[in-house]
Amino acid sequence: MQQTATINIAILDDHQIIVDGLKLVLQNKEHIEVVYDCTDGHHLVEYLARTPSAVNLLIMDLMMPSIDGYEMALILREQFPEVKIIVLSMNTEVDLAYKLIEETDIKGYLPKSVDKHILLEAIYKVSAGDFFIHDDILKELEGYKVNVFEREQLILSPRELQVVKLICAGMSNKGIAEALFLSEHTVATHRKNIYKKTDCHKSVALAELAARLKLW
């Protein structure tokens, strides 16, 4: 989809030199206007409250002293859901990336080492309604058993969830059968289906996945 409307951008980073650098990169770019920048999350929230329709897209850091990026993403989700968020951070740890993607409404995640052309591509794509996660971060996320954008495909029945809990507790098929008043054959079938759905083939891996995805 060709970009026609102006993308009104806000920049939030606690280092002024980063803010100034981003403004320089985005200066005179087609359909892009930086309408606000600051180094303090409280100031951004106040600005958005005063001018709720002024910003379409926020580029923000994560590690900030007043309001960190995770908290800011939650605030925007609740108070200003129309503002799309691109995280631009030195912190690309997979656990944090997964948490942000799963628990907030960020639409993009880039390392600060990213090339300016990729940053512009991310801005245009996110503005058009797409996700944009940098390849380096996606590679780190590949270690997770379930793709972060396809979690809804992990569908376990209520009975399967009961079985998962007991498997993770270290119980055998016989013990699970007695606890749930099922036959061992039925429990074995449930276990097979669970392993297939989750792409786990050992109880340890299943327990790690269950904890990571907060299946209960």
C-alpha cells in the first residue's frame, strides 16, 4: 500500500543526542513529520493528553529513568491506543522482546545499530498497519517453540491443560489417570496430542513452554 497521509512521529529517548540524530535522519523524508520529541516519558504522556490526535507513531527507547519503555507501552495501550509504537533500543534480549510483543501493543522492534533505511522501512510498514521486527531479533525469537505472532494457534482443550499441569508436576501416565479418573490409554493419547500441538517431546521442554506462555 502506497503511503499518502503524513505520519506524525513522536520520539522518546532519555539521551538528547539520540533524539537529535533521529530528527536529522527523518528530516525532509516523504510523508514523515516529527511533531514532538522529549527525553522524559511523563512529558510525552502530558503532550498526548493535551493533543490526543497529534501523533500517529512513537519511536521510543526502553531503558529510561522516569517511565521505562515497557510501562510506556502499557500506558499508551490503555490511554492512547491509536499511537503505534516502534521500539528502538540497545536491549534486544529475547525474553524482553518476547514480553513486549506478547503483553503490549508494540508494532516494531529494532536495535539502535539499525541502518537508517531499515528504520524508514519500519516506519512506513508500521504506519500501514504491519508489524516490523528486525531480522536479528527474529532470529533470537526462533528459539521459542511457538511463534510470537501465532500463539492463538496453540489451542489446548481444558482437559489437555489439566494433563499439561500434571505432566509438568512430574506425574506419570498412571498417576495422571488416577487423578483425573481416566484410563492410562486416554492419558497417553492426550500426552501425544499435547506434544504434537506444542512441538515438545519431553516433559521438561513442555514445562518450560507452559511457564513461558503462561498457559494457566
